[in-house]
Amino acid sequence: ATHVCRSKLLDKFRFQYHFMDEVRREEDVCFFSLFEPSKRRRPAKKPTHTKKTHPPSFFSFPLKNNASFYNPTTQFLGGLNVLTGPTNAHWKAVRKGVAPAFSAGCMKAAFGHVVDRCGVVSEILDGYGPGRAFNVDDLLLRESMDVIGRVGFQKEMGALAELRDKVVAEFGSGGEKRPSTATPVVASSAAAALAAPAPPAAASASSSENSSADTVGSYVRTMLECTHEIERRLAEPHRAKFLWKKSVREGHAKMTHWKNIVRENLLEHIKSVTPVKGSFADLLLKVRDPATGSGLSDAQLLPEITALFFAGTDTTGHTGTWTLYLLSQHPEAEQKALDELRAAGLAPTPENPTPRALEYADLGKLVYCQAIVKGELKFFWSFF
């Protein structure tokens, strides 16, 4: 456990598990090292008593040549990448290449897409109606997926569009459930608002969100199913080899489906369009392989794209979910956050029932709201 925590915390959450790293020494790279020291001290003289030892374990053989196979995260992402690869020349080239995407300028340029998608989230909740249980994690993962698709890869993912269409079809004004019909009719103004086109802030997307909603609806489900499979493989390191189990075969199929989704909808897409300057797509296509001096091959691009897309979706969505959960458990903190938003004119009050839209300059002024998010990150790791 010390090895895992040390590598996760001090290695910037790069999933670089000590016992799975290909560059470690062979005697350190074994599952048994989780429970016994990798270097055993030899006594100066023969002990007078016999120490009880455990029999050899099937899981104690070295993994030096099999680290990639036994790293479920690497399997899920399609290969070694900027999150899971060793810090060699290739890793440094990719890391340096994509670093500009995280600059303040790029974040400011992406802000309009974030506000637009959050507006759709609010519309979905309004259409769903009050007093109903709702899967907030699924909703915020869809929001994050739409944003990272637009900003990073100029691809309209349509994750929120699919959910919005379901709400429009199922619920009417005030959250009243619609009668089951073959062709649902949008009759209320609230439902009509849900079906309205996206505002100009999203005009730079490469295609309309509804055009891909039918094919992208399974993205979030597939991603979550894969992360659950990763958790099982972390708990059972040899799980991937147990192909006689139906659940294992299904896990392999989910991993393959996820890689096909990324290959067909992101990799092929960025190669067929002119990416926005400073986006992940633009920067990855400019990275040069240190070994050849040419651009990255498809086999090299796929795990990098998958890693950035997954990390941008999974971490952001779960952060929002845990933040809202903690606020729901601490009404006094929720009230303070609401007071701060009201003071900035960003939340309705009796004197100002129509608050103004959030602007990028407001982010630095919302000190308490920032503290809430940072506090959440101390309690929960925002992945899986």
C-alpha cells in the first residue's frame, strides 16, 4: 500500500504504480513486494530460531516484461501514454507538446463552451422537475465530455443532447411525466427551450450536437463500465487472464469497444479537420517522435488521445459530483456559497430575480466557491 500511495501522490497521479513500472529493477517489480520489503536484510549470523515464512505465491513472480499487460489503466487507454508511460524521451516530447493546452489563454478561450454546456445542464434539470432523484454524476460526466470534445478535439460529442432529448420526450412542464406515446409531442415552453439550438458560443464546433447524439449516447456508459472493470483488475491483478469467466470476457469487449469509439470518433476526426490552434488535437499532431523525427503514428496517437479525453472527462465530472454531494451535507457552506454568488449578481435575489451571466473575470473573485472545490479535492480523488 505504501508503494501505491507514494507513486500516486508524489508522481502527480500518473498511475505509475511502483510494482508495474517497466523501468524498475526486477527484484522490486513483483506483486509480493506489496506485502514484503523488496530488499531483505541478511542477518550477520545464522539465527538461533527458525522464522516462519509464507510459501511461494503464484502472484510473486516478476512483472518486468509484462508491466503493460498487468496495468489495467494502460490497457484501457490503448497503450503507454503521458499518464502511464515511463519518463523517457517520448513521454517528455508529448508532455512538452501538450502543455500549452493548459495555459490561461486556452482556458479563457474554452470558457464560453463551459458556460454553454452548464446552461444545458440547468435546462435538463428544469425539464426533469423538482423533487426527483437524478443521477448527477452521469449528468456532469456528459457535460465534461461535451466540453473536452469541443475544446480539445473540435468534436461535438452530443452526450448532453442525448439526455436532453430523453427529458423532452419523457417530461413536460414542471416535471410532469408525459404519457407514453410512440411520437412524443413537445408542447410546453420549457420543453421547447430544451430543444432550442445551442447559442453562438458553441458555433465553432465541427458538427451539430444532435447529429451525433444517436451514436455517442453510449460513450458515458462505456467509459464507466470500463472504469469499473479497471477497479476489478486492480483488486485482482490476474483477472485479465481468466478468460473462462463471462465477466472477464465482457470486460475485454468493453475495453475494445472504448478504443474503437476513440479511434473512429476522435483519431480519425482530428486527422480530417484543421484543429483549433492550441487544442489537444493541434498540439498532438505537431509532436515529433524523438526516435524518428516524424509525427506520431496512429498507434502512438491513440493512447495519448484516449488518455487526455478520459482524464478531462472523468476527473472533472466526478469533482463536480463530489462537490455537490459535500454541499448537500453541509447546508451552512452551501448558504455561504450562495451568498457569495448573490453578492456578485450571479444568483437570483428578491431585488434581482434575473442574475447576470457568469464571466471569466468572475472566477478569481469567487474565493469561497474556489475554496469549496479545493476542499473537495482533499477528501476525494476525482477519478473512478
